[in-house]
Amino acid sequence: MLLKESVIQIIEESLKTISHYDESLPIKIEYARDEKFGDYACTIAMDKAWREQFSAHNPEYKNPLKLAERIAGAVRKHPDFNQFFEYVEVVKPGFINIRIAPSLLFKYTLRALEEREKFGFTSKNSPRSIIFEYVSANPTGPLNVVSARAAALGDCCCNLLEAAGENVTREYYVNDYGNQVNLLGWSCLLRFMESKGVPVKFSEKDSQGNSSYSSGEGIPFPAEGYHGEYLSDIANEILEKFPETKPENKLISHFKEISKRTDFPEEELFQIQDAAAAADTFGRKATEYFLNTHKRDLENFRVSFDSFFSEKSLHDAGSVLRIREKLKRYIYKEDEKELFKSTDFGDDKDRVIMRSDGRPTYLLADIAYHNTKIERNFSQIYNIWGPDHHGYIRRLAGAMEALGFNPEQFRVLIAQQVNLLENGKPIVMSKRTGKFITMKTLVEEIPVDVIRYFFVMRAFESHLDFDFSEARDTSEKNPYYYVAYAHARIRSIFRKAGEIGLIRSDLADRQKTSEELSSAEMPEMTEERRRLLWLIARFPEEVRDAADSLEPQRIINYLYTLASSLSRFYAPQENRVISQEPKTAASLLSALDAVAYCLKTGLKLLGMEAPEKMVREVDLNS
């Protein structure tokens, strides 16, 4: 049982001795805002519902201070009070401050030594079957930094949910169907033609925002196409790997001829039959190419998926058109279009699902895809979307409700924008040429551990400033290295302890070391020592809370606090392990070993590594 759960259970059992207690009221405790006030703070006496329930029998309990004193008094009479608590006290205006007994905290330290890498993992009697969809970037170009942040956040959330005992499936939805694939094909074809000497021209916007092409020669590059120059290399790679896809020479000659026209319209381009066939081939091959690069880049970023679900497979199976039957109560026709009555579910207007020409919209395909999640018996659906998808949430959530899925079990998280900086100044990128920082470039320039730390240290809804100069810094000013150094420092002390004989086991075997230290006695308490024990005991509930709230940054905050407390622990002479007599050293080493497990496991849950050694040496005599 988590420490917090044990405390709540003691409070609940104590409240049952008060005749006016209503078991339906939730018991709320939180971490004390300042350690001088204790470990936990119980706030129920300041809750209006609690005061109303108790004051109905005794008017003096309208005063939160009086009610808090009554509740605290009941807790102090609990038969296990001394085993659990050092003190329970009441302060204005009605907080019940709780400080855990050091002996109980040390039991969690010993438990950490017993469970080792599994310390922090909990189980559930009835785990949820969760599908977590994230990244799902269109396979029309390289993964960018927003996708990289979504990958880091999604992977961390899944790791935490699994550590909290849930069953999780990680899925990537591949948008490999429709107009975007067609435009990608045309874009590759035109870049190929350009490499063969065919001039192309791009539309330009005037001061009023109207787009037009220049009057000179050149094939008009589709305004909605993908303009990145990188597509030239992609087209050549596709032809090298699949030479049979190369357009025939007569088509190249035809393009050279029509490029001489100064009045060639974009619309006429799409009507060239042989060119459309070549663009279709390019589109399919380019989509496959980019999906493979996505998989490779994600693997290098330490992100893996259980499945890649193809949108094209839904269309090929007829699932997209069939889903209308399940939604028919909420579908109506207008101007030869079919609309979904999403306003019935809180949307600001109804949404088109079938165009007037009989083609389904992306929304209908997305509904069909999410229906497969229901059919696959997932009880909880999570999605991570990009910052430009806020308005899309309500319409899809409404469709899920229309399909009979509990709306409380469908949740979309928005991974906000990443602003790239260098020495505090924005990095300017070009959409026109496709010159932007990709995930691949990011990983080549900055260690994965650092990138993931920076990407996860802010909440989903917070914009993130990623400064390359700060990320390159390998000193303790870089928060990842601050935490990593803490783990490396503990391991260096253990190596030194083994060299001088303070511990007998082979330090290369962490299990033997932990087994030896598991018989250590509780160290004499000081504030620095007690704080380490308190943070060790908190680790499993920090993992559970971060999983339940889908807030991986809570683990970042915890790890940084733990590393900071470790620095405070080292300051007094009495905590310099190497200079202590064996019995005291073993007690202190037991706590340090447990801290190391918390640091290592916490970083691992966030997709980062805890180094055993680092280039920067530490003072082994500390």
C-alpha cells in the first residue's frame, strides 16, 4: 500500500469513531507546502461539505479550526498512531499537519532495497485496458520538434501508466490516404522534373494576402503542395530503390515543352493523365518512405509503438462509409452534403462528414478509426494532438458519445508549441523551403536524455522554450545533468566504500549490495537524513499520482527535489559516509542506495538513463 493510502486509511478509521461521520465524503490530503509544517496536510476541515455535515449535529464545527481539532483528536487515539505518526497537529485556519514516524519511513527504504528496480511500481486489481495514440504525424515529411515533444510526453505517460498497473497499448495512426498523399506525390514528381531541367514556379502572396503565379515560364507548383527542397532527395531515393517508378522520357519531354508556356494554369496540371499516374506512384512510395523514417527516428528517440494503424486500411475495408449507419440518428443532408449533428454534443456547429461529390471528410475517417478502438474493447482512450487541434476535440468527442462510448473515458491532450532558441534568441525557419529543425537533427545535436528531460519538464498545456545553448551545457546548470550527477555521485561513493571495505559485496552486483544493506539499522535522525527517507517513501505515490493525472513533469520535479536534498545531505560532516564507522556507514549507505534506485527508476520511466559514472569526477570523500 502507498504511504498516502495508509495515512488516509488511518484517518478514515479514526473518523468512524465520530458518530457524525459520513463515509461518502472524500478524504483529501496533500503534501505540506513547507517541510517545517510536516509531511502531509489534511484539508477536509476547511471543506464546506465536511463542515455542513458535522455542524448539523454540533454548531461549533462550522468553525474549521474546531472541526480540525476534533478530527485530529480522533486520529491521535487510533491504536496505530505511534507506529504511523511522529505528530498530528492543527494550525489556523484549519489545516491538520501530519509528520510521519521516522521508523515507518525507514521501512520504505528497506522496501526499496528489496524491490530495487521495481520500487515505485504498483498493481491494480482491475487494471484498465488503455489505448494511447500519440505522434501520428502525417507521413509527408520528417518528424518535427512538436512531434518529438508529443513522442516524449506520450512515451512517458505510457511508462507511468504501466508502472501504475494499467494495461497500455501504444498506437500510431498513419494518415496514408487522401488528398495529402496525392499532393505529396505531385510535389515529388515536380521536384524530380526540376532535377531534369524542367523549371517550376511558386505562387506568391501580395499585400492583401492573395496568391498568384508569376507570368514567366515554369510549371506551377501546387499552392497546397509540399514545397520543401528535401523532396528532391526523397524523389531520387525512391527512384534508386524502385527504378520501375521512374516517369517515362516522353512525360519528361512533355513537361519541358509545357513549362515554356507563360499561361499554364495549376488546374490543367492535374489533368495530365500520365503525370497523375506517376504522381500517384510517387505519393504511395513517399508515404512509405517517410513512415519508415518516422519509425527509425522514433526508435533513436527511445520511443516504440505496439501498432501502426493505417487509415488506408479503413477505406479499403469500407469501414469509413459504413460508420454512417451507426451514426444515422445524428446525420442529416444539406446542400447535397451529409452533416453530423455535433451541436447535440456541445460543438459550435454541425460538421460535414460527406462532401457533395460523395467523398468522405477526414472527420468521418477519424470517427471510423476511433470506432475500431471501441470494437477492440479498450476501456480508456487517450490521444495526444498538436497545438492546432483544439477545435477538433469537441466534434470527435461528440461522435464517440454518439457511438455509445462513455465521454469520461475519452480524453485528448494537446502538446503545445516548442519555441527553438539559440542563446535566448528565436531560430528563424522557413516553411517555404522546408528548412526546419527535425527530430533527427535534434537528436544528432543534443543527447536524447537532455532533449527528453527538457520536453517533459513542462506540462502539456505549457509552451516550451528549448534553448540549444542551455541544452548543450553539460554542467549542473543543465537540470538533466544535475539529476544524473546525483546518481553517479552515489555510485562513486559505493565504489569507494567497496575499496576500503565498508561493504563486503561485489559492487558490480547491485542485488548483492542491496541484500547486504537491507539488514542495516535505521540511522540516527537529522533533518537532512529524514528528508531523504521521506522522499524515498514518497516515490511510489509520486509515480501513481503522475500516472493518474497524466503529468509526467511531476516526476521531473520529484527527481530534481531528490537530487537537491541529496546535495543538502552531503553538506554536514556527519553524513560523509566514507569517514564513518561501519555501522553508521551501512545505515547511510542503505538510504543512498534507495535514493539511487528512485533516481534510476524515475529517469527510466521518463525514457532517460542514470549513468553509473560521469566524466566530471566528484569528491569521493564526501
